[in-house]
Amino acid sequence: FAISSWMGPLFFENLSIDALHIIERIGWWGHILMVFAFLNYLPYSKHFHILLAFPNTFYSNLEQKGKFTNMESVTNEVKLMLDPNADPYAAPANPEEAPKRFGAKDVTDLTWKNLLDAYTCTECGRCSSSCPANVTGKLLSPRKIMMDTRDRLVEVGENYRKHGKGYDDGKSLIGDYITEEEIWACTSCNACVQECPVNIDPLSIIVDLRRYLVMEESKVPSELTGMLTNIENNGAPWQFAQTERLNWANED
């Protein structure tokens, strides 16, 4: 009001009522048209998070942080092996359906909630500023993980629109957007999940990318090879049997 009360008489004092009415109508319709134009631009911009923040928060995971989910594909394989009535040689229910991957290689392997997270990201950077790997100079940035996922999702959508669903452009989320160094730099501490103001979960995407590397590509850092071998043989990450785990208490 302080500015308009000074500028009003300066520009409009000598105008007629009809002229002021026309200017008011131009201003009103111009404002409405700009709002409508922005609403149409909204889904194609980063400001889409304004609308998606509410459903993303509503559908956020309420389980304890740090609790990993079982892989449905692995669970089904285990059930098949343990079911005495199952026929391992039976034809699949949908023979034309492509076999599901273990983990995620591209955005098409991620869940709908992961994709909603990517579109909801406000790019504020709180996740990266609280990430211990990022703070100590590692290549990982949870903010970049979400932005790369969104960018790849937009690219896949454009390919489907131009060439039809199922079109393969030879790219993937791993390698072309997110490097293996970034994936393995994560400490799984959940700091990024805790700090996000709209409950985005970058860790779930990183875990699925790791699962693909381990179970599909057998790409494991040398530091983890021994641990995985011990888990497979001993049921624990240590290099001795479970029956010997308490032997340290008998040592002098």
C-alpha cells in the first residue's frame, strides 16, 4: 500500500474513469492468464513438487528407518524351492512376460513410490548436506541421485511417447546417470531420509541399484566379498561358525 499509494496518483491521477476501467480489466485478465499458463507449465518444471509434496508425504514409509524390505522376486524363488508340491519345470503363468530383475537397473525397475519421490524432490540439498559420505568428499550426493532418477524418467517418457512403450535407447540409470562409485559410497545411515522435508527416500533407490549390481552383475567391491562369503557359509559376517561366536568370553 505504501508504494501503490505513491505511484497511483503519479501515473493514474489524470486518467478518465473509462481508461482506468480498461486498465483494471487488462490487469485482471493478464493476471488470470499468467496463472493458467503457469499451471500448464507446472507439470514440466521442477515446481511440480508443489502439488506432489502432499501425496508423497501421505504415502511415505512409516516403518522403522533402517529396516530393509525383502525382495519379492527372491521371496517367490525361495517359496518355489521350499514348496514340496511345486513343479520347478512347470511353464510360467505368463510365458511372454519378461523375467523380473533382481534389484533395479533402470527407472522401469523402480517402484511407483520411488518415481513419485523423484518428481517430488524440491532440490533443496538438505539430504546432501547431512550425508556423511558427501560431507567427507565422496562422490555420492543423495540430491543428485533423485535428480538423475527424475531426468532419466523424463527421458524414458519421451522415448515412449515418440517410439512406443518398451522402446530401448540403450541407456540405463546405472552407468549413464549414476556411477557405481556413487552407489557404493552410501553408508545406509538414513540421514538423507531423516532430513528430507517431504519424506523422500533416496536410500531405497540406492539399495535397489546395489541389489542389481550384486545379484545380476556380480559386481561387488573387494571389501564386501569376504563378508558375503561368510554370510553364505556361516550365516554371519564373521569368519567363524555361529557356534563359536561366544568363545571370546572364555578367553583369558
